[in-house]
Amino acid sequence: MTEPVHVIGGGLAGCEATWQLVEAGIPVVLHEMRPIRRTEAHATDRLAELVCSNSLRSDDAEFNAVGVLHAELRRLGSLILAMADRHAVPAGGALAVDRDAFAEAVTEAVTSHPLVTLERGEVAGLPPPGWHQVIVATGPLTSPALAQAIRDLTGAESLAFFDAIAPIVHTGSIDLTKAWFQSRYDKPGPSGNGRDYINCAFDREQYLAFLEALHAAPKMAFRDWEQDTPYFEGCLPIEEMAARGADTLRYGPMKPVGLTDPHTGRRPYAVVQLRQDNALATLYNLVGFQTKLLHAEQVRVFRMIPGLERAEFARLGGLHRNTFINSPRLLDATLRLKGDPRLRFAGQITGCEGYVESTAVGLLAGRFAVADHRGQAPRLPPPTTALGALLGHLTGGADAESFQPMNINFGLFPPVPDALRGRARKQALARRALADLEGFCEGVAPPAPG
């Protein structure tokens, strides 16, 4: 009997790695500690549960690095992208999903595969010696016992930051006599029509009063061991951004550009956008409103948003710790731990940030494990692709001394000629990436469920 690969963690990366392995004919034992041991952020025992936003961000493969990564993952038979496409909800130029239907679909696809054995329960420490190939994809909420075992093995402290969760409101409680439907610049996305966001407009006085309330509202207290943990800059709590200056939010998640309030015919001073969170469109989440305000304060302060005065919250914001390793120092080019090559890492624990990036690193880890299992040399994606650029950053491109989590972006790609600037440069990088991917993946992509 073929020896299985053990995958620890049933999130996006773990499910994607599992899928790549079993579709190549290699059995997998997938270990997921929920519901035997719960986390601070998850609410169900489903695989691939999305605990923060329901958006996989931009689907624009012509001018956006995330969209390029989407396209590459689709080309390589990603389970996660296939299920996201199947359960997409309108979100302007983004790919967003009905989070419950998406997680159910991923769970069904993985657990019904004849080569998958799902074992519920915590792996409380290093995998036993009898597990000859292991992918650690435990994500931002790695159990303390396993995290400590990894620290003991590597001799290096894992880094950590806080990842904040945005609130969700019931659609019927939004006052559409004040709010309106519109995507920024009326841009349609893969499942939208240019009117995919609900927008709540502020005038100057309302905005300043809202800022004052954010500043004054009580926040969740940190434990002693959490005091010095830095935030990830791409997912700052809304009150942390507000503390950086009066205009920080107006030039960030509350920027009004590309929007016109039909009630006034003018561009708002600031705006809060809400994005559809499920296929029935009964839930919308507050875009960019990750928060560590106390729950009662969230209700009070967020009901100051015009149109949300009577908002009913399906979920309030929260905060959880996110642990990751110093990948440039610890991992080789195929994501194996240098100190113990039977262990391969995938997903956010590697220091990538975001759903799509976690999926991408899971896909690569799975494919590298397939090659190892067959006694073949793993094929690395070209560095000019989004997959290759992300992998290169994690496994040596980043400065190990100052390593922090990173989303995919065109700054990670090898440059194109200096004469190209702006959108022309982005387009050139995107087209080169997808062209170079074709030579890499010809004939090797397993089919994802259609």
C-alpha cells in the first residue's frame, strides 16, 4: 500500500495541498483539530472556513497581481478557486463567495475523495517519526503545543501579529433611503453588474464625529503576552488606522473616489462600503472594518454610519493572534524545513498573507510533495509568475531579519523594462506571468471539480 502524506490543518492551504496530492493518486491523512479543539476565530467544524472577509480580492488578471494569481491557480486545477467560482457572489471587480456554501463544497469535495482520510483531533507536538512526509498547514491559529514544538525544533522564535475580523450586518436592516448600490467607478466583476456594493456616505461633520467616537470607544484588552505583538499593515483595525490621522480613513477603506451619492448628486466626503457576504444577499460585511472595539461599542459606534442607524449585526468584529515562521531563514526552495526535510510548510504559517496566497502556497506544497513521493525533482514555477514570485519571496527573496507577512503584489515580480510605467507596467508583468506559466504547467494540471 502506498504510504500516505500527512497534512496538518484543514484550512485553505491544507485542503488545496490535499487535493493536489490525491488527484495525483497519493493518499492523504488530513488532520483537523476542530471541533475537538476549537480556535478563537472559527465558528464551525467545516474545512476551509473563512473567518475574516469573504473576498478573495481582485479577479482582474490584466492589471492586478491577485487576479494573476487567481488565473494561475485556475490553470493549475486549484480546488479552492473552483469552489470559489462556483459559489461567487457579486463584489464589483473582486471574487467574493458565499462563505457557508463555499466551505460546505470544499468539505464535501475533500472528504468524499476515496484517497482522503480525515482525522479529527489536535497534533499536539511534532509529527511522529513514522510520518515520513508531512505538510504543516495550520494557518494563523496554530495550536500552542505545535507552535512550541516548531520553535523548539528550529531554535528561532515564531513571529506573531493580530488579525482582526470585520462585522457583518443583515441586509434588511440597512436604510437604503440613505445608502445606495454602486461599485467604485461602476466596475462589474466576475459575478457582478457594477452595482455590487452598498455605500453609506458621510459629510464632513458626520465623519469627524465618527472619528471621535472611534478614538474614545473602549477596546479589547491585550493579555500580557500579547502586548508587543505587531499588527499586519494590510489588515489594521479601523480604530488603529483612525489614530494615524484625521484623513487616514478617507484615503484608505473609506475613500469616496469613483462613487456618486444619488441622493445628493455629489461625491461623498467619506464612504463606508458593504460587500455581499452570502449568495442570498441577506448578509453584508463592512469592508475594511476589522476592529478590536468591545462588542457593545461596535454596535453603538457603527450605528453612527449613515444608513446603519438600525443595523442588526449577524457577527461583530473580533481579534485573533496570527503566528508565522521566519520562512526565508527556515525553509528551502520547496518549502521544506531545512532542519527536518520531512516537514514541509504551507499557508499563512509561512508568512504569506491572504486567502489566495495561502491557497497558492498550499498548491505548491502539495505539488512538491507529489514529486518527492515519486522520487522526482520538484518543478519550481518560473519566478516571473505570481506563484514563483510569492514562493521566491518566502524562501529567500525577503530579508530574514525584517521578515513580515506579505500579500502578492507586482513588487515581488522580476522587473520589466524601465520604460514601462503605471498600468502599462502592470499589464506587461501580468501578461508575462501568464505566458510563462503555460510552459510550466502544460499537461500537469489535475482537474478541479467543475
